[in-house]
Amino acid sequence: MAEYLSLHVRKINRAAFNLYTETLGYKIHDVEAKYYADGKDAYDMRKQLKGKQHHHHHRHHGGGCCSGEAVKSGEAKTESAE
């Protein structure tokens, strides 16, 4: 059985980021530099499934997903969703 759901979202896509974090319960797992063809970075986001434990490292985002502070204020800005 799967432990989590995952997706990628542009770091600057505030609308999508808010949907995934505030509405759907996703957390930042990692940051993938230059993930998109235009060179923009992406958050690797995950949502733990019920009954599964949260396991990951905080290499790129300082543990914000565990502390409840997923991104610093002003870090994400609105851009068309991908």
C-alpha cells in the first residue's frame, strides 16, 4: 500500500501552493532546482496517507513542513499553474 501522494508545484505559484497546503494537506518534502523546462524550481510536495509516518530530510527547506511554516512570507508569488 502507498505511504503518500506526491506532486510538484512551481515555487512561485502561490495559488497552487496554497491549494495544496491549506486545502488538501500537502507538505513540502524537498525542492527540485530547475525542475521545469524554463529553469524554474519546484516544490516536491507530499501528503501522507492515514496510518503512515512522516519520513524525510530537511535539506532544502529548513523543516518548514514539520513546524507549520512551509514557506517564508513573500517567497511564493502567483504565476499560471502547471
